[in-house]
Amino acid sequence: MTESKYPNAIAWAKAGHGDGIAGHCLKNVADAFDAPHGVPDAYASWVKAGGAKGPNTHTSTTENPPPNVPIYWSGGHHGDGHVAISDGAGWCWSTEQPTAGKFRRCRVSDIHREWGLTYLGWSETINGKRIHDHVKYDAKRGTWV
């Protein structure tokens, strides 16, 4: 499988980066990928990437997203959704808990369980910037190719 063009996104999150401001998940994840700002919220970033039927988005919830890609949820108090960085194998680096605006490692499923958000999938782009080569899931081999 091809790799993320930004393999240091996880390292950036692990180093404790983040602006410390609640509700800035998209800003913090975009910073990890050195992506542009200007998209109003995480759900809008998902839609910009193509949404559920986009050529750069992957909506299957049965496969784990590869590491170093943005993963998205819908819902929340204002419908803004949430975005985090996949760590692979069902884990991610997410902001907002336990400390607002700071990254922590948690299971992808924790976001739904703890916040009630709906997992949408992952994207090869964020805010219009390509961060991963185009891939498809090969169910026969059980891997992204």
C-alpha cells in the first residue's frame, strides 16, 4: 500500500501539539498535515473532500483506516462533526478530551461511544490538500492497495 505523504502527522500529535482551544479539531488536524485553513468545520471539510461518494473518501466502517490520514464524524451540538488523525488498527489521535484542543490517543469507536457522533470514514485529502495517494480496499487481501 502507498503511504501517507505526511508520516509525521502522528508524531506531531504525540508531541502534544494543539492550540488548547475547544472546538478547534479541524484547525489542529489541518496543522498536523500542514494543510490550509478556511474551511469552517470538520463536517464541511468532509464534504469538501467529497463526502460519502467522493473519489478521495472512504466510507467503509468495517476496515480500519490507514495511519496518518484524517478521519471524520458527523453530529455534535452544532452539526460541526469531528476530525482526528488515524493511528491505524482502530486507534486515532483526537483533540478535545480529556483536555480541550490537545491530542490524545483513543479508539476510533470511543468518539461515538463517548460523544454520540457518527463515524463517516477517512479521506486522502484535507481542506483541499492531498495527503495520501489514492487507494482502494482489497477485501480479498484485507488491505488497502
